[in-house]
Amino acid sequence: DQTGANYTAGVAMTFDQEVYDITGWHSTATDSSRLTCPVGVSKVMVGANVVIANMTADTWGALILNKDGSANFDGAAATRQEVGSTSPNLTLNSGPVTVTGGTSYFEIILSVESDTSIDITALRTNFWAYAVA
């Protein structure tokens, strides 16, 4: 869990553990916000689910998928929702995205409207990618 976090400026989320990481997409020691495509992969699908707690109701939250540091690419995905509760669930999924194995990487940018002290629920927050070619 992450408590008292400020994501009003739109920040890449970091992850400190993996549930499954068969071919080394993620590192908890270096660039822990990134999923880097392994050599030999040419297309991937990427998704994320973020559960926020203690957020001010009636404000918006957004998730933006970045590839190689940019939100502008073929297959880009984002979601922005006006949330009426204090515990929103934000989800996004990409279609197939062309990548360069060994160098292309993805990050999830979380942005909230004005709440400078939110909590992220770890057990229900995920960031994933899988090779489709």
C-alpha cells in the first residue's frame, strides 16, 4: 500500500514486487515504474488497474499509458473518470502495440485532479504486459 501520495502532477507509478515475471519485464531495483519488452518481442498488449482509497469524491482520476516516455503512439490507451466515491477503480487496456524488444518500455501515469493525499491499495493495483508476437 502507498499512503498519503500526491499524484496531482501526473506521476509514473512505481511497483516494488512482481506476482508473475517469467521473462524479466520488470525490475524492483532499477526503473521500477517500467515494464521493458524482452528481446524477440515485436507486439504487446498492456493494461493496468489502480484502486485508490481516501480520495476526495466528485473529482477526476486518470490513467495514461506511456510508451518510451510518450503518451502518443499507435495503440495508446488512457482513461479519465469523474469519481463520485472516495475509493475509485481506474482500469485501462491497450490493443496490440508494436515494440522493439530489449528497448521499448511502458509506464502507467496516474493523475488526480486536486487531492494531494491519496492511498493506493496494493493488493488490487496491477500493471501488466504480455507478448502477442
